[in-house]
Amino acid sequence: MNKNLKEQVLRSSGVNVLKCMRCGKCSATCPSYDEMEYHPHQFVYMVEKGDIETLMKSESIYKCLTCFACVDRCPRGVEPARVVEAVRLAAVRQQGGNRLEPSDIPALLDEDLPQQAIVTAMRKYAK
Amino acid sequence: MIAVSADADGSEKICRGNTAVSRQKGFAMETFTYYPGCTLRTKAKELDTYARASAQALGIALEEPADWQCCGGAYTTAKDEIATKLSAVRVLNSAKEAGQPLITVCSACHNVIKQTEYDITRDEEMASKVNNYLGLAEPYTGGTKVYHYLEMLRDVVGFDKLKEKVVNPFTGRKIAAYYGCLLLRPAKALAMDDPENPTIIEDFIRAIGGTPVIYAQRNECCGGYITMEDKAQAQKRSGSVMSSAEDMGAEMVITACPLCLYNLKKNSGSDLPVYYFTELLAEALGLKEASNE
Ligand code: SF4
Ligand code: SF4
Ligand code: SF4
Ligand code: SF4
């Protein structure tokens, strides 16, 4: 367990992971459930345990859609999406941690793709 | 960064808008600071053109601040992200300085700006960091009232009043409202409608004479930006939204979000037509041809 990383994720997310009662509702409602190796309730639990590096290495951090379903539907107000965001930021902020580079964009464009998709993806996947 | 540059066509429309504003000031015209956002200037011009034409016909003046920047499309919930929140604070402050409420049409802009407003009024540390960066004449600590265009129709114009102005009603048309995620959630910050049983777009559909279709996926995400990262996932999500609407007998789907429109049209594999709600509004008000000239 990496204490500094845990501190950083807790501070950055502003989430109190101890409020979680492990009901799994966040994962049940998550539209990316099938694509994720670790699910929203596991993010909360693993951050509590300080097992952040495993999450940072997992593809799951790029699968969250920031749809806030888990935030509004958690009966304890834990706001798991904030934890996912904080872990993803910890990963993309690392040297060479960008998931998406501006030079990758041209290959992803088509004539109808809205600017919104590009700016949002850059915000989520790059620093 | 995406540069914000109005093309010749767009700036002409703003000028026309402004003349209308000055002509009608002093009458019962409500004036809003209007934040179009980057996509409404480019891929989603229809969303913008029809919104402007319809507002004018409904007695609502939209004034666009000169210096707005793209909001970034997604609110960063992280407390240690400050720079990514600045453009939303700038436009909130422009509205405050103009003494006007702020209005947006794009679901994503609306989401970013309302979450920023929510946090800056409650999180003192964030507010002080943001203001240290911005160095405004007077620090911005909240207070601007933010409307989505649909809220303006409901709360300022009123759906009853709107109904009276309809000249081309969508009688007998079965229309599915697609909320997606960013119009409604997080509900405590957006405070627009009940996040699990929303009615605002269905009420809009009734006001323009149509029949709303309720379907399970109307407030679940279409996949959003994941289309850039994992096309298959975007196809699965948007396909599920469209087949849910089709199963309930919808003839068309309407949305307020350019990225929803893209996903539902390009990634869903469905042929069901998808439109911006502003296009139906302009058509109902008899403005569609005029605003395309
Ligand atoms: S819904 Fe909330 S309380 Fe339940 S597991 Fe998820 S985070 Fe924990
Ligand atoms: S915000 Fe992310 S983690 Fe939460 S439900 Fe949506 S996709 Fe899943
Ligand atoms: S949400 Fe969209 S359209 Fe709105 S400014 Fe931001 S990215 Fe651009
Ligand atoms: S584009 Fe999808 S991700 Fe965005 S608001 Fe629309 S539903 Fe949500």
C-alpha cells in the first residue's frame, strides 16, 4: 500500500470512502460495468485499502463515462465517480501518462464528430 | 485549446441579434447572457441558429459576451484541478457584470457551468484559488443564475405561453425525449428536474403539440466521449438507447447535446431520426425557413 498515493486520491476526490456500505448499487447502475475490470464499488474499496497502483494500471480508469449515475444513485452519497476521476488523474499526470496525444486526433476524426468529443476526450485522457 | 472564431455567417447573425436587443429594450423583453459554446459555432450550428430565432420570437433577448472560451466539455470533479474550471468562471462573471442570468443550450456546457457555480459558492478553497488566478476587479464567489434553454422555456416563457405561439403543431407525432446524463446529473448541482423521472422535455413536446414517448433509457448515457477511446462501447450504449426508444414506438428522438446527436446517429446503428429540440421548436413556431435563409 502506498500511503502518499492514497492521501493524494482522497484529497483530490474529496470522497469519504468510509461512508461506503458496499451495497454495489453504483456498480449495478454503471453503464460501463461490462467493460470494467474493477467496478465503481471496487474503486471505493481499493482506495480505502490503499491499493491505488493496481487501479492506476487498469484499463478501467479509461472506461468511466462521467455520467454521474453512480453519484446520484449511491444511497450513501459516496460519489464514486470522483474516486475514479482522481485515480485516472493520478495516472495521466505521470510523465508519459497521456492516454491520448493531440497527434492521435486526426486519425479519430470524421466529418460529423463534434468539437465537444475532442475537447472532452483531451480533458479526460491527457494532461 | 479550440480557438473560438465566428465565421462570417455566424457573426452576421449575432449582429442581427444585437440590433433586435437594442430596439426592444425597455419593453417586456427578458435579457440573458448567452453562452453558445464551441460546438454550436461549428458542428452544431442548427442547435444555435434555431435557439436564437426562437428566443427572439418568444421575447427573450440573448446577448453573447465578446470573450468567452470553450468550457472544456466536462467538469473536472477533482479538487486539485483549478485551471480547467477558469473558463466557466469567466463566463459566470461576465453575466454577473452584465447583471443578467446566464443561459446555455448545449447539455455539456450547462453541466460544466452549473457544477462550477455550485462548487464555487460552497468550496471556499476552490473559490480562492480560482480568484487568485483570475485577478478579477471583484472576486467571483457565485450568484449568477444559470438556465438551460429548456428551463427558460419552462420557467420564464412558460409552456402554456409557448403552446399559444405554436403555428405548426406536431399533432400525432410520437417523440422520444433523450436526456442522457449531463442535463440532469448530478441533480444537487443542476437542480433542473427529477433525475429519475424527468418531465421537462416531455412537457416541451406536449407544448409543441406532439405525443411524448417514455422509454427506459431516456436518462442513461449514450457513451459520450468514449467514442474517441472505444468505438464498440459507444456503439453498444447508443444502440441500447435507440432500441429502447424504438421499442416504445418513437418516430423520432430529440436531444440538446451535440455529442448525444452524434452517438445516436453515427454509432447506434439505428435509422430512427434524431433532431435537436431547438429545430422542432423553430418549426413549431413557424421560423424554420426564415432562420435557414
Ligand atoms: S452505491 Fe455507494 S454505498 Fe453502495 S457500494 Fe457504491 S459507493 Fe458504496
Ligand atoms: S460515472 Fe463512471 S463509474 Fe459512475 S456510473 Fe458513470 S460510467 Fe460508471
Ligand atoms: S460543452 Fe461543448 S460545446 Fe459546450 S463549450 Fe464546452 S465543449 Fe464546447
Ligand atoms: S453525450 Fe452522452 S455523455 Fe453526453 S450528455 Fe449526452 S448522454 Fe451523456
